[in-house]
Amino acid sequence: MPVRRALPRRGRRTVGAWCFADHMGPALATKDHGLDIGPHPHVGLQTVTWLIQGEALHHDSLGTEQLITPGALNLMTAGSGVAHAEEATGQYEGSLQGVQLWIAQPDATRHLGPAFEHHAALPQIALTNLDVTVLLGEFEGVSSAARRDTELVGLDLVARGPTNLPLRGDFEYALVVLEGSLHIGDDVLEPGNLGYLAPGNDELFVDATPPSRAMLLGGVPFESEILMWWNFVARSRQEIDGAYDDWRNRDNRFGTVPSSLARIESPEPYWREPS
């Protein structure tokens, strides 16, 4: 599965609470092979799975089994610890493409228990030359029902020409192009690039030629500096060490994921003495 990582990058680790953005595919999925991501742990973050083509099956240590399809949202909150796997459905064959996003949790919620949400349908808005799906947060007076622990927004954009995007002046934003290209002034954003806009803007003029698809991720600059290592988002190496040890030792903190795929073992944090 080819992956383009837009966030984090050198010089830009977070955008609001958004701390990770992978564009997956397009790739050919079979009944038995798709994302093929075996059981692995998370702490201190929320995962957002959004497909624009294909199907995948989510399993987690909360006992969730959820089919994810285009237009539906999977939102898993790790909190103090959760594990999950993403698998082929056993039925779907065809093109598979989507995004995997992470949201850093604030101190107020990152030590609480895990949770899972599935939203089969999300609000949509039609603007000039632009169709918008509101994954998280609020846009133009329309709100997603998905949980949010900080002030943020996540939008799927399908652009067919020049348009003005209304923005919040207290938000910073990132644009991640999935298909086509977006022209912003003299800059051209294509898949594999990250477009960043600092707080202080109330609109953004973009032009899409040919018709393009992108994610707009925004939020209030995050409350504190995070430490992100492997699948963990924390504030210190000590927290990472604890999560690493608990996963390696199969501690009940992360539970068990019913999956046909092999469990993914963690590399050792680079700052530790080899065990």
C-alpha cells in the first residue's frame, strides 16, 4: 500500500491538534488483502479513518468490529490505551484509497479510557465550485456529531474551479491534496505536499484545475508541545517508555484485538539501553 505522509514534517509537527496525516493508496485490494495493519497500540490520540474508495474492516480491543466505507467516519479515541487492526473485508475487491489522521488529545482527556465512534453519514455543504463534507468540528454553521476534544475542524473538499474558503482567524490550517492540484496564489499544491496557513486569515482563495480533492485540517494551536514516537502521543520519554513496556509485556492496558493478522511488535525507543 503506497503511503504519502503529509504530517508530521520537518518544521511542522502539528496543525492545531492534528499531528499525523497519511494519504493511503490508491491500491488494488482483494478479498484477503487491503490495508493489512495488524494489532498495534495507541495512547494519547484519536485516529480518524476516512476512505474515498474501497472498504476496510476495523477491529479493536473494545470489542468493536466495524466496516468502513466511503462517506463514513471511524473515530477511535485511545486515551490511556487501546489497540486495533485494519483488515480486508473478505468480500470487497477493487481500488482502495483514503486518509488516516491522528489528533493529539489534550491533558484533560488523554489519561481517560478509550472509546470508538462510527458515523455512517456526515453533513455536507455546497459552495461555489466546492462540495464540502464536515468530518469533525463546525464549518459555515454546520457541525459534525463526531467527538472533538479541542477546537478543530476536518473537511473533505471536492473542488471544481475557483472558490473562496471561509476560515476562522484563530485557527491555523493545513491543506493535503489527495487528487489533482490546488492553486493558491503562485503556489501549486499536489499530492505529497503540505500547505500551511498560520492564524490570522478569515478566508482562502483556491483554484482547482482539473477537479481536485483535498483535506482541510485546522484548529487552535495546540496547548502544549507533544512527543510522538511510533504509535504513541505523549509529553515525555517516561510516558513513552511506560506504553512501550506495557505493549511488549502484553499488559491488560491495551487489551486484546480479535484479528487474523499478526500482532505488530514495537521497535525499542532509541533513547533506551538495548535490552
